[in-house]
Amino acid sequence: MSECSDVNFDTRDFYEEPVFRPPSEADSLILQVTLGCSHNKCTFCGMYRTKRFRVKPAERVREEIAIARRLLGPDVRRVFLADGDAMCLSTRRLLELLGWLNEAFPSLQRVGIYANARDILAKSDEELAALRRAKLKIAYIGLESGDEATLTRIVKGASVAEITEAAVRAKAAGIATSVMVLIGLGGRERMREHALASAQAVNRMEPTYTALLTYTPVPGTPLWNELSEGTFELPGPLDSIREIREFVAALTCETYFTCNHASNYLPLKGRLPSAKLEMLTMLDAALAGLVPLKPEFLRGL
């Protein structure tokens, strides 16, 4: 195993850029166990288009855990497994690296992971439960849209039924689920269908957390090209607020809801259904011009 000190350590020895993680993993140790995304075909996403998907060698991952232990000490409490498709690893491989993490960090409380629906479905209930016992405690799942026509258009690679089943099975195994929906992804043409179908899918999933982001076009992606060619029309700011209102009004499940990502025009968060009336009141005020929306120059990915 190679040596590394605080003096000569360079994050480029640890990570192949770009590296992404959910906002809630801001204080976590990011451990890159796969590089890129094995699907990498979603037309809206530019996160991993510069990377060829591959799995990092097990011994290299074990070495990086040891380096992190030397640099950070034994008290790391949270770890996030990057890149975008670490759940594609076999259960044996995941349990092996979770074992290394638990050994290196005795205070470890939670490991998180981005999870493709079909990767979850490829694992048995017993395998998911074993991963939970090894402290894989939260999976971030991109629903993007509950509208089947929209999912097909963006080449998601999984159906609404598959994504729903994956979230339900993960939660049944004791793994918290954080489900993401992208406002605006249905375009002007399918605004209402996208909002209502997404809410219905989330109601069936009953995720621990539900996160709304507002679709922001990324140069170089196929959906950006559709926008440039005029074959896809993006809803405006007030349309996005109307879409969020439709979504929130249709939610009936218990979930902690956030709409406070940098991409959103109006920050909202709270536990549903108890906070629903307050959120709808805020959204109505925004539609009436009584609450200002975030200006474009302050929005981001």
C-alpha cells in the first residue's frame, strides 16, 4: 500500500473529476468506488458525459479508505459512495467495502449511495437487508418524472413501475429513500401530466425524503439540443411554480419534502402532509406576485 501524508496529499490522487453528491451529503466522506454512470443516456443529464464508466479496483478502494483513516482519523460518521452508479456493484463487493469502512471508522453511522432502480431490483430482499445491516442506510433514487411518456423521452432506462418498486423494496429493507423529481422535465406540453403522475408515483413509494429540483438545461446534452432546435419548450418561472403547486396538492403520503435546491425559484421544505397547507399558501402567494421568485442569475445546478 502506498504512503500518503498531509503534506503531499492531492485530491486528484483520490478523485476523478467531476464528482457529485447530494446536498445532504455535504459533510460526508466521498468515496469514489465507480467512475461515471453505466447508463449515462438520460437526455437531460450532463453529469458524467466526460467519463467512461468503470469500476474502481477493490484494492485501490481499500487503499483510499486507509488513506482517509490516516488523514481524518477514526471518527468519520458518514460516507457517500460515488459516482452515479455504485449500486451496480455486486452485493458481495458492496458488503466487502462496507466492512472495510466499518473497520476503519468505528463511529460510522450511515453510508449513502446513488441507486439506479434496476440495480436495486437486481438484488434480493435478503441482500438489501444485509446491506442495511452493514450501514448502507440511504439510497438516492432519481424518479425524475412519474409520467411514462416523459421518462421514455428522456431515455431514463427504467419505467415508472420499476422505479416505484425499487423504492418500495429499498424502504422495506430498512434503507431510507430520497426520491428526486425534476420540475419542468415534461416541458410545456406535459406540465400537468408530469406534475400529477410524479405525485402519484411518490405516493406509491412513500419515500423518506422527496426532493424537487427545477430542470436547468445543460449545454452539450441531447435535451439542450432539443431546446435549441425548438422541439422542446421549457416552462417559464411561473409555470414552474404552477407545476410545483399541482405536485404538492396531489401528494398524500408522509414524506419530508424539500424544494430548496439552488435550481428552484421558490424555496420550500417541511414534513408532509402537515406542512401542505402552508406550502400551498406560499405557492399561491408567489403566483399572485406577493412573494418574489429567485432571479435567474442566482439559480444554478
